[in-house]
Amino acid sequence: MIIQNFEDLALNDKKKDCLEILDAGLQAANPKNILSKFVTPTEIKIGDKSIKFSDYSSVYTVAFGKAGDSMTQALNAIFPVKNGIIVIPKGSKSIVKGKKFQIFNPRHPKPDQTSVKAAKEVMKFVQNRKSDELIVFLVSGGASSLLALPDQITLDDKIHVTDLMLKSGATIQEFNCVRKHLSKIKGGKLVQDMKCSGVGLIMSDVERDDMSSIASGTTYMDNTTYNDALEIIDKYKLKRKMPLEVMQLLKKGLENNEEVPKKPKIDNIVIANNESCLIQMKKAAEKKGYNVSTIQVFGEIKNVVTEILENIPTKQKQCLIFGGEPTVKVLGKGTGGRNQELVLRLLKNTQKEKKLVIASMGTDGIDGNSVFAGAITENVKIDLLTMKEFLKNSDSARFFQKQKANIVTNFTHTNLMDIGVILS
């Protein structure tokens, strides 16, 4: 059981069912249950293509993102690589031990000096490999801040941009479009000039598995432009808040047509996504006798709430499973994240419904700026003004702390977006 406070939360049969369905989704996101479908002791299989380890003098891994260590461990258990690099968030203690892998723990979601150091070491490692060697890139969400190599701007500028974008309500695709155009490593630049062979195995944390957005397309390419980045800044009214050097760099890039790679240098394949979790959750719910429906939800959180409410279970023993990733504009200085806010908004909007259990959590185990993964609640009667006040302050984590309803997992060493359940 990945949910650490399961016993405290499973106060009745329906809550127990809900938490066990969520846990099935988390288990599906574990790289050890994924990598073996693509990697054998002799080869990596990408569709009809086979990359045989025996064709190379040495095989290495470079792993970055929230699942960096667990992906490395899973692959290395199947085929022991020579050595490599792992870059995972600060606070996420690596499950890989020993001196075979160089491990970095930069800050997330805002970059820091370790993000720069890690990016430089990864770039150097890649460029030093020979033509008869292979790097298996193990890519997962969260890497956009973990690897930072600012292009003609300072790290402080990059941190400021990240802070503005995080609070703006921008989608991850929009956020990463801006990041790619301020970086020397993203949008395929990491692999652009390497001499060795490479392959990218990717765990997707973005809508429609857009490989240009996952980890900002570090091993892939960029399908956006400088003009797109400038339009996104305009869209969220951030132009006057942006550092002058950032705006100058983007305008110069547009004028000089300095676009990043538009064609992938190496093969990349998505090996797992949010749907992988939903499939296993559906199986778990059906085993428990529920009539199950599933949806994926993206976009502004108010619209996501509306879509979920349109699909809310109305009969006994019904289950709605949802996944995806809503975007939230941060309004106050409270603690919480999109999952806890989503549960709070659903609670507010189901006060007149029959008895429901509502839960949502991040598969990475960390929801927003809180230490919680998400929240679970029954749609008990709560004062409307109280809920509105907590929402106004972006303080959903504290609301659910008072209800003793926060879900705790700590870092899960994976990341396939968010998962949620509503049971009737």
C-alpha cells in the first residue's frame, strides 16, 4: 500500500474501496511494472524496432524527472548498464544506492544552482560518449526545473519566470513552451550534437502525450516557436512582470528566426501515461462490484469541476474514475495544490447530492506547495462561506487538515499526472 495513512482514512467500507482503487492506479505508475514491457536482457523494443545491447561497446543511462531513480532501478534490474546519472527532486531520497550512478537533487518546481550543475554534468556526460556507445534516456515529468541551463539570462531570471508561470494558470504545454525558449538544453538541444546512439523511454505527464512538452522535450524536439512563447506571456498578462532580459531574448530569437530543433535526433517512445493508471483503477473498481465510468479532464479547474459534476454517480454502487491535470490560478498565500482544491470545489458543489466519497491525488505524491498527495472526503454538510474563504486563499490543504482528510504518500518516485475517484 503506497498510501501511508490508509488506516487513518479508511473509516468505512466506501472510503476503503476508494483508497484501494487509488492505490491500484499508483501501482500501475510504478516503473518496475512498466519497463519490462519494453526492455529485455538483450534489447529494447520500440514498436517494430529493436535496439540490441550487443551492438554497443557500452550502455549507459541518463535519468531525469520524478521517476528518475525508480526507472533506473527497474531498467538496471533487467540489464545492468555501465553507469549513469540520476536527477530527481530535492527531498526525494534516491532508491538507487552505490557509486555506479551520479545522483543530483535539485529543487522543484523552481530551479536552483543544483539544477544548473546537474544540467551541465548531463550535457558533458552526453557529449563525452563515443560513437559505438548507447545512452538510454529515462525521462519523466518534473525534469523541466530539475535540469536548468539558462540561455543568455541569469538563474534568478529563470526562477522569476518559473514563479510567474506557476501562479498564472498556464497549462504545462504553455509553461514549457516559454521554458524551452530560455534554455540551452531543452527542446532537443541536449542530444542535438551527441556522437553516440540514444533512445528515450518516456513516462508522460502531459495531455495527449506531447513529447515536446514532457520534460520540455529535452531528448526530443520543440514544436513551438518564439512567437508562441511571446503570445503566451501576453495571454496571461505577464509582459510587465517579466525580466527585461527575458523579453529581449525572446524578441531577438523571433527576429533572427533562431528556432530550436524541429526534428528528433533519436527515437523516443512513451512507455506509460495517465491512462495506464485509469485502466488498472477500473479493473480494481469492477472487482469490487462497481459500475464504472472513466474520463480524463484538463483545463481550467472550474471547467474541470463542471465536467466531473456532469458525470457524477447518481445510483448506488457507481464509480467515476477520472485522471488528467487541471490548471489552477493561485489566488492566496495558503497551502495546497490542484488535487486538494479540486476535491474542495467538488465538496462545495455536491452539498445537495446523495452520499458520495470524493478523492483526488497526484501520482507523484506531492500536491502543489503542500506535503500531501491529495484529499479524500464524504460530501458532508459544511458551511458554504467557510469553503469559499479557504478557496479564496488557495488554502485547500489546511481545510482538509482540519477535516483529517489529506492523503499522505510522500514522494512516490513516479509521475503520471493526477488520479481521482467518486463513489456512490
